[in-house]
Amino acid sequence: MVLGMAASVLPATSGWATPSANILVIHSYNPELSWTQQEQTGIDEGFQASHHAVTVYHEFLDAKRYPALQHRDEFLSYLHKKYQHTDFQLLMVADDPGLNLILANHDEYFPQLPVVFMGVNHIQEELLHIPWLTGVFETHSVEETILEAKRQTQSNNLIVLGDSTETGQAHLKKLAQIEAQGENLPDITVVKDATPETIAQTIEAYSNDWPVVLSGQLRADKTTGALVPFEASAEILRAQIKNPIYTESVMHLGHGVVGGKVLEGGYHAAQAVELAEQILDGVPVAQIKAITTSKNQWMFDVTELKRFNISQDSLPDNSILVNERLSFYEQNRQLVWYVLSIFIFGMLTILVLLDAIRRQKQAERTLEQRVSERTNELSNTLAELKQTQAQLIQTEKLSSLGQLVGGIAHEFNNPLTFIAGNIDILKDYGQNLFHLIRLYQTAPATTAKGPSPTHLYAQDIDLDYIQEDMPKILQSVAHGAKRIETIVRSLQSFASADEQGIKPTDLHQSLDNTLMILKSRAGNDIDIVKDYGKLPPVSCEPGVINQIFMQILLNAIEAIHQLGKDEKKQILIRTCPQGENGVTVSIQDTGPGIPPAIQKKIFDPFFTTKPVGKGTGLGLAVAYQYIQQHQGSLIFQPNSPQGSTFIIQLPLTRTKT
């Protein structure tokens, strides 16, 4: 259960002085949910343009994970205690569970306070007549999405996947109304509360040409179990069924759905901010009409459009495309033409040489002169080709750098979040304690009228709670700082290793630093097993070795991410001496493996099994070249029954060549 708070102070942006305002926002769901993040961002960005100096306090009810809301009384008591000294001008409520809580407790906890709601699933007539309430109703474009799915797939049948939550029931009720009133709709089959274990068998009972509209979430293990997050629900469906998938929720986009006319949380929240601005300007709430139609947007995933051969030209007007990746040619147009021109020039040069040899067999001196000229031209061409190869290798390095920076940003984000979140609380504690000390210094020990002001103030600030909570916060901040220090040390070690020249290198430290950088890419479901032997320092170029480890480990992580939920996900790293003059490092994964037909090509430059735009095909080729430069070897071995092993063999000392 989340009872955390985030405060955003948004100063006035207009040129004239306006009063400040405190606004409390109660979100129904937890802050990690993408829909909640969209609403929170929309609220904060909406008030940035306000001519009021606004301070926004966000609180989270967490009704997705705890739908029964047994903690409602504890939550309300928490709000009362926390904000009893804060003067609020407005309360905003996101989604149905939070609104229902406020409707039942407004007069007791928030008397006379105007309320603006958002994310309410369907229009409720009784809400339009409450004098202290206005807001934006959440309207989904179900019918338009269904008709577009029918048009694109030319199917007269369609499957709707929903759930039995309050939101899910509202969606299904809306669907029933559409079926009763709509025309030209396909025959609709409704499936509720499916789980990852049952969904494939359920959908296989129908044709894989039938489009699926994802209108809710999967259940984790049983029909009454916890809800699978929106993004994961879409990814599980895409992995298990062949049908085209459509949606009315922006949270599914980019995770395996074709698209649809979707409701975006940030824009929805911005509409609610417009109503809140009118209240802050002094307009009575009863005069502000609720917005009964939210604006939705056609959005489609280019990857899924290509999967089902759906032309972008046939999409509705003003559609927004996501995952629109350029091809290798589009990204490297100039480079491709440069290499092609060099190749054509080289081929023409060879043809000219052959023709010259055929024509000038009798003129030896002339032939030798022509051959010398052409040889010089070929040398220049070779030099240009080497330069092009260096540029391609640099491109691959930049790609690795991008992955490294993304991993570092993710690792920094977690400790920085709870450090930043605790600083303001520590400030408040410090101010209260300093004020209490001043009261102790100035107030008499006892008074004839009862408890002294010092003791009353100690009770008011809940001194016992501060004494209990403050060491925990300091420990949390120290833990976050220690975590950042560890990440920075690994980064410094990784970065300093990228120096020119051969030097004794601890391969175990190089492996550990690389694993630290790739931690966020691996996630929590991959088991990293390290079986390190006793290795002496190896004379090598540390930066080059780090690049090799990163490329092979990245390939292993990406391969394992293709596995199903219940399959074994493990990377085993072994190191051991190789005789007296060498060492061996093996990296073994349990991924799907490399098909026998292409195993001989994996070290070829530009060969890749990834989709266009996702890989250059230089990673393993460059790693193989670097190992050879170190007078070692890089060997691939398939595992049984599946998986891959890459074996790196290096000499302890590198001889000059």
C-alpha cells in the first residue's frame, strides 16, 4: 500500500501578482502505474502555466493492488494527521475508487472544499448536481476502435478481453450499449479475467484472423487474482497469440498492440486542470459544467502494422505512429552510397586492369607502368575502406555507450528518488526540533495552568514519532548514497579501463563492472551465476576487453528475454587458468540458442538476425577481431537442449607483432 506524497511547487508565470494556492491530489492507483504517471505529469505541467503560485501535493490510494480498500480509514486518518495544518484551496481526485471515497467522507474530512474529479469511467447523472463537485468524465472510443479493427482485418468476428474490476465492468457495460445501438458491428465474443496460463488455449478456440480488443487486464494466476500490469498484459498476449490486437488505452501501445483510438492520461488531466483554474479564479463550482466527453487520439504501432501487412496510408487521418524505426539504409544513406561508390570504383579498376593486361601483353614496360598506376589507386581505395571500417566500429561503440548510459541512468534513479523524497521530511523534522529546543530554553519548567507550551508543542509535532522515524530516514538516505557511490566506483573503473595500451588487468573486476552497468538491462528475473577461478592478471587492453564482455553479455540478456515466463533464465560465467600461459572465460546462457544453419555466420561483419534498425551486425565481428589482435581466440558452442556458450581464450602476456 502506497501512502507516499510528492509535492510540486509551481510558481506563477504571468506578469502580475496572484494569490498562492495549495492543491491536494488523491490518485486511486499506485505511482508506478503508467496511467497514474501520465495523470500526475498532466496535472503538474498544466499548473506550470497557471497565473497562481500553485503547490501540488500528490497522494496515492493504491486501489489496484488493494481493491477492497480495507485501509480506507487508515488512509483518511493519515491525510488528516499529515495535512491538519495545511490550508487547501482545492481537492482533485483521479479515478473511481478515490472519488467514491471522497463522496462518502467529504463533509467529515474536507468540508466546504471544492473537488475536481478525472478518470471517472462513465457519466453518472447524480454527480452533475453536487454543488461542490465538477470534473472530467473518462470516455473511451470503444465503438470506433472496434469498427477500425473490423475494417483493417476484414473480419466479421471480434474478441474483447476484459476484467471484472470496477473499471472493467464499466467498459463491458459500455460495450453492451454499443452492441444494442450500433450498426455494422462485427459479432463480438467477450472473455473476462483470463490468466497467462489460460489465454492461449482460450483464444486458440477461435480463428487467428479474428482481431482482439484489449479492454482490460489479465489476472496473474486465477480469475480473482491480482491484475497483471497493462504493459505486461499486452506483451503476454503478443507472445502467446497470433491475432492482431487493438486497444483503447495508451498504456498498451508499444507493447504488442496494433493501436486504436486511445485515451491519454496526461491530456485527460490537463482538461481537469482547466476546470481547477476556473475555481482558483473565483468561479463558483456550481457554475462550472463537468466535461462529459474526453478527447481521444488515433495511435498505431508501426512494428505491428508491418507484422499484419496494414498500410500506413489506409489509417485514419491525423493518426500518430509509435515505434517508427528507420531502416539501416535510411539511417546511413550517405555511408551506404560512399561504400557502394568505393566498391564500384574498385570493381571498375579491376576490370580496367584485366582489359589492360589482355590488350598489352606485348608491351611489358607499358603494362608494368599501368599495373603500378592501378596498384596505387587500389591502395588508396583500401585505405578508404579501412577508414570506413573504423567508422562502422565507432558506430557500434556509440551504440554500446548508449546502452551503458541508459543502464547508469536507471541505476541512479532509484537511490536518488528516495534520497530526494526524504530531504524535505528531514527539513521539517529539523525545523520542528530546533523550535522545540528554543521552547525548552525559554519556557519555565512548570506552569500553574497545566502542561507547559514546550510539552504541548512536543505533542503537537509528535516528537515520539520523529524520534522513531528520523533514524530510519537517515539510514535510507545513507543507503541511497552508498548505492550511488558503488555505481560511480564501477563506472569510474569501467571508464578508466578505456585507456590505450597494454597493462595487467583483473578480468574478474572487468566482468563485475560490466555486469554492474548491465544490471538494469538484465532485470530481476535473470539469474547471474559467477564461477570464478583463481586468475593471474592478464596483459591486455582493458577497454577492448570490456567491449568484448559487454557485447557477449548483451547478446545473452537479449536472447534470454525471448523466453517464456516459466523457462529457466540464467547466465553462467566461468573463469579458469589455461595451462601455465593462458586463461579461459566462458559465458553460457539458457536462451533459445542459435539455429545450426547460421552458426557459421555469426562472426561475419554485417550479419544479424535482428530486425532492420535494431542491429548493425558488427558486435560479434568486432569482438572476434579484437580477440585475434590480443592473440587469443573466441569460440562459439551450442548448448543442449538450448542456449549458447562463448569461450574466450587469452594468453597471459601479449607478444609484439
